[in-house]
Amino acid sequence: MRPPQSRVERRTLQRTLRESYRSLRQTGLGLPVSLTQLLSLSLFAKDCLEQRGGSPDMAELYSIFDAGHDDAQKNMPIACRKGCNFCCHIAVSATIVEIDVIARHVKSTWSAAAIEALVARIETTFRMNVDDRMAKRVPCPFLVEGSCSIYAVRPFVCRRQVSIDASLCEKALDGADANFPFIKSVGQHGANVRVATAAAAKACGIDYTAYELTSAMHKFLQGAIDIRRFDRRKDFGNEVLADEMPSDLHRHVEIFVEFIK
Ligand code: SF4
């Protein structure tokens, strides 16, 4: 498949992608995922960003993503359970679009006291590096009573961490000679969808860098950040924030934009 070369080709391709998106809503995004499916998702996210002034319907994107996951996991010995949170002690990265959705969710559904408690938890973690957080077993600030308090709007990075052995997760957290046993194909699936969403943001002129979730959330909760006018230097000052999106993902974002712009 090559990017459209003319306005007519672009219109035809985008009509096909919007039709394909309608069938994705019925079936979810299973594995393996096709380029057409990802471009459909990306075009939907771009349409939403354009219509809603910077807020895509992530709930819909997440439900399509999760439905595919459920299918992909059917015959796997999935160890993840509510209350199991070893992987919620490692740093999480998210794009501005995802962070904005979480901040809006928190501001519109949490009490002032709960937000204040969240900010206090963030302030204990947001300047710690990944190794320190793991060594001291400092949990993600969104972990409340052992469970994710933003489960419905948690970022793609969290959604794609699906483990087949909780005891290995615990060993990995303890720094033993073990890696988190996440299912690779699901991880790749999550990375693909993340690229699709980042491409939608880029096509709309919105920053698509990946930031460390808690540092960025601190800023978003403190001020009303408009992601349309977001400027990482102005809004984040000189603070160093992670860009954990590997360069090959950046390259894929550029390619996706050629199809959906
Ligand atoms: S956002 Fe939720 S799922 Fe992700 S690390 Fe934090 S508590 Fe865990």
C-alpha cells in the first residue's frame, strides 16, 4: 500500500478507511492487525481531534483496542487480575492526547480532596528515576487500594502490559534476574495503536511526544493546558520529560500521516 498521490486518490482511500472503521467497531482490533485497520483507527482519531477541538473519543478507541485484546488472549494463560499491580511500579509514558483525556476524566469525576491526594502522591514520585521507583517499590500515583483508579482511561502503555506469570512479575519488580513476562504480540499491538493515535495528533498539528505520565499529569492538573496550543517548552519549562517513543515509532508516525492528512 502506498500513500495517495492525488486529491482523488486521497478521497477514495479515506472513504474506504472510514468504511473499514465501521466494521472495526463491530469486531474490535484483533491480532494480527492490518495496516488498513490501523489507518482506519488513525483517521477516526484525526476526525475526532478536528471536530472536538483536541479531544478524541479515546473511550471508543480503547474499547476497540480492548475487544481485540480479549480475543487475542482467549487461549493464553493470562495472570493479570484486579488487585495484582507489580507492573504498576514502573514508569509509564503517554502522549499529550492520552494525558489530556486522563486529566479531563480526573477533573470531572473526582472530588477536590481526591485530586489533592493524587497531587500529593505525584509529588513523591515525579522526580524519581525508573530504577529508584522500582527499588523503593513506589507505586504509580493512580494506584488506589491496590487497583488502577483511572482504569477506563489508562494509557496504551498500561493496556498492552499483559502478563502470563505474576510470580515472574514480582521477581522482576524485586530486581531479580527476571523480566516482566509480557506477551510480545500484545505489546506490539499496543505500540501500533499508539502510533495510529500519535499520527492523528501530528496530522492535526498537536504534539505527539511521549511524556512521563506523572510529571505531565502534575502540570495538567495545576493549569488549564490547551493541547491545541501546547508548547512543551512554555508549558513544561526546563523540566526534562521522557520521550520514550522509540525512533522507529516516530518514523512510523511520519508514514501514517502521509495516508491520513
Ligand atoms: S495508570 Fe493505572 S494501570 Fe497504569 S501504571 Fe498507573 S495504576 Fe497501573
